[in-house]
Amino acid sequence: MPSLKDLRNRIDSVKSTKKITQAMKMVAASKLKKAQSLAEKGRSYSSGLDSIVKGLVNSSENIEHPLLGNNLDDKSSSLIIVVSSDRGLCGGLNSNIVKAVKKKINELEGKKKSASLVCIGKKGFDLLSGLYEKMFNFEVKYINISEVDYKSTEEIGKKILDSFYKNDFQECSLFYNHFNSVISQEVKVEKLIPYSNSDEADSENQNNIDTYFEYEPNEEEVLSKILPKNFIVQIYKAILESKASEQGARMTAMDNATRNAGDMIDNLSLKYNRQRQAIITKELIEIISGAEAL
Amino acid sequence: MSEGLLKTQIISPDNEVYEGDTDMVVLPGEDGDFAAMYEHAPIITFLRPGKVEVFSKGEKEKITFFVAGGFVKIQNNNCLVMVDYIRKSSEIDVKENEKRISELLSKLEKTQDQGIRDNLIMNIDLIRSENQASE
């Protein structure tokens, strides 16, 4: 049975933990607002660009471009871009993404294909580097997601594209957390190279196919400029989504932690009071029985 | 003048700069400036760095932006302008930009590396065209 002093100490420490988690929740909530609006704005840009590319790819069947991958037979090596957060304490966000990456790597290894990893976000690198150290063979191993803006995304995207043109890898996929809402984030995998027509045939897209566009200067040139751009923008979108997801996940995780700490404090206080009462009763009995003996 | 309006949206990767009904939008196309109005044919084209002029519905004053290249898609009287970098012309600080140009020029003289030089020249050109757009 712990002494009264021990219980008091525990209650105090849980109380201070609760204060910290509560503060973290507040911070996450205020950051979330900004991150969410950025992610939503980024969505309109990336989906706009994506719809142009889709329309282009669908409208002309015999366009060839390395990023479309229709003239590649040897798909032996792939690059995996993992977007995670920089810090922990955000629920299962990072472990979910790592799980998905592991699954993918196992799949690739089963097919005797090699893979390289690039991490955006420190946590993903921390979790994966222990397991797959050799796969971090790209010139950039990881960058902190907090330091990334559009310009630096463009730089890293260009580096990745350069190494693709050098034929270092033939496929590229992107793992990130899609921000559904504050309480729900889901791991999404996007295949960036070769450019895949995702199966979401939304109405706007359908519209696009029907319309005949005039392309200036011509289709091929538009495509050859727009595909690399789309690649970078999709990465940037994933970064924005991940940032919003991180704050959302942290907010929920910290909310739960605060609630748990509250429950714990209640339990401990109950124990403390019971024990205090027990001691008082014991002392009373001692006094009374002492008086009776006289 | 036609009755209809062109719905215009100007977006950059992390901001929506303008959204509204317009009478006309003047865009810096790669082969020259062009104006888009109601019932413009569906088109997809690039923009070079330059001025975007937006004539909002009913307004006499135009809004001018500087853009550093991008794409434009016009379809069904929707004009979607996608740019990497955009600034309202009224917010451009010409003096500040000239200071930056002279800084970059002095850097340019010191470096020999062709890659860095190209990058610097590109930046200088961009700031210069930004200044031109402010006039």
C-alpha cells in the first residue's frame, strides 16, 4: 500500500502532465486552423493542375513522355517518398504511415525489386532508418517538414526528377496522411511516376474529356512542361495535407491524454482520501481502546 | 460588349488570390499578351512572367497582379489561372526590389559557377519584370 506522501506526489505529477497535454492541445488547435486553410487552398491548386494533366493524357493517346512511363519495360527500382511529421505525440499518425511503407517494401522485395526512400519529416526517417538504412541512398535522406515551403519543395522535386531522368529509378510513389477532418486522417498512397490516371472519374474530369482544348504552343510541349510541375505540386499538396493531419492528430491525441489524466487524478484522489480516512479511524480506535483499558 | 461574365480564379500553391466575375482578364501568354472575355474558346497555355490585369464586373478600376509564370485554363467561361508566385502590383516595392537587384548583381560578379550564375540571372530578370509590372 503506497503511503500518503507517495500518493500526493503521484497526484501532483499527473496534474502537471495534464497541464502539459492541455497546453499542447491548445497549441495544436491554433496551428490546425492555419494548416487546414493552407491544405484546403492547396487542394484547389493541385486538383486544377491534375485535371489539366488528366484531360491531356486522356485526349491524346499517342503522346510519349518519360514521366508517363509508356516506353519503359524495366521497372526494377522505385523511389518511395514518405511524408510524416517532425515530432511525435500525435497518436498513430507516423506509425500508420510507416506500417504502410513497410508493407510496400515487403511487396517490392517479394518481387525482387529494389527501393530507395526519401523522407519529408524527421519522425518517418527516425522510424524507418533503423530498419532500412541501406535504402536511404538518395542524395537527400530527409528534410524537416517544418522547414519546407513551396520553393524548397520545388528544389527537392527537381532533384528527384533529375535522378529519374538519369534512370536511377523507374517508379515513384508518395505516402502521406490525407486530412479528412480533425478526428480522421487516412494514409494515402499516390503513384507519381509513371503518371497514373487515378480511378476517381469525377464529373469535372468527364467534362474535360468532352471539351476540345486549344493548346498553345502544342499538346506535347504543354504536357512536357506540365508533368514535372504536376509532380512537384502533388508533393507539395501531400506536405500541406500532412501538416494539417499532424495538428489534427495531435489535437485529438492530446485531448484524450488530458481526459485520461483527469480520470487518473480522480482515481488517485479517491485512494488518497480513503487512506487518509483509514488512518484517522485507526488512530481513533487506538485512542478509544486505550481509554477503555483504563 | 457581351452580357456574360468570365468567372475568374487566380490561385497559387498556398493561396487563393482572386475569385470573382470579371468582364475581361488580360494575361501574359507565352507568345504575347492576350485578353480573355466571355465565350472564349477552351484553351490551355503557359504564362510568362508579367502582368495579369483583371477587370472586375462593373468596376472601372482594374486590378493588376505580377505573376512569375504559370498556367491558364479557360473552359465554359471559367478562367483558372495557376501561378507559382504572385503579387498585387500595388504591393510591389520598387525601391526595395532595386536594392535586391544591385545585391544580386554584385553577387553575380563574384561567382564563376555557371549554375549559380544562371540562377542569379533568372532571379534578377524576375525582379526586373516585377518592377516593370508595377508601373
